[in-house]
Amino acid sequence: MRFELIGKNVNLTERVQEQIEKKLTNLDKYLIIGDDTIARVVVREEPNDKKIEVTIPTKVGILRAEVEHEDLYAALDLAVDKLEDQIRRQKTRLNRRHKDSLAESFIQEELEEEDIPVRTKTIHAETMDLDEAIMQMELLGHNFFIFTDEESGSISVVYRRKNGGYGLIETTTE
């Protein structure tokens, strides 16, 4: 983003110019602003206070803020807050307007994809009794735990039930 800084009835020092550029450059994190975009900042000194006007034309629309305050830096902060609020509102409007079409395009994309990525994890089911498996599950903070049952020698899963207590799933090879 480039800056066009104009001072009316006030001399814009280098420090003020740096502060304005620094604050307005932070708007890039909310909205993609091109390098060729010109941010026009007009600073006026009036009898009782300072007035700052910021205008930034973007692809989404024109962002504009006008603030009066006794302190120039406070006025700049308030102007940036107004611009951030405008960006937030613009994004919300765009999301609402395009929500249905975006949802349909995502559904289409999912239907077109044949390969569904699946996360694969390999574990070693250690041999232990049911009480020890429950204790391991609780220590790990998981909702289930896979182990090899000492008594039957089969792979089993102990899980926490929604209504309280525990459940056990045992496997067979038949």
C-alpha cells in the first residue's frame, strides 16, 4: 500500500508520517490490500483539536474514517479502529451473501473427489487387564483405549459411556 499524506494547517513531521504508515499497514492482516492501492490521509489542525481523514479504496469497497480528537495519535488510533470495524462488517456481509453458493461449491467439490483422505495411526495393543486399561485411558484423558486382554488374549476396547461408567468391546476371530 502506498500513502498520500496531506497536512492542512499542520506540519507533518517524519515521526507522525511513520506512525500513520505503521498503523495503516497493520490493516493488511484483515484485508488483502494491493501494493498499488493508495491510502489518502488528510490531517487538519482546527482551533480546538486535530482532525484525521483516511480513505482507502479496496476491491471490496471504499474504507473511510474521519475522527476529531485533541491528540493526533489518539485520533489516528480511533480512525484505525473505525476502519477495522468497517472491514469486519464488510467481511460479514460478504460471508452472508455468498454463504449458500460457497456451501454448494464445497458439496460439489466433495462429491467430485474420489480419494477421501483418512488419517491412519498404528498402535501396539499392550497386554493388560481391564482395570489397568481403564486407568491408562483416564491418565491419557481419552474416551477409549485399545489393549490386549490378559484373560482372553484378544484385542479389546474399553470406552467411557455418555451416561457414566465404562463399556468394553471384545473382538473375536470367528
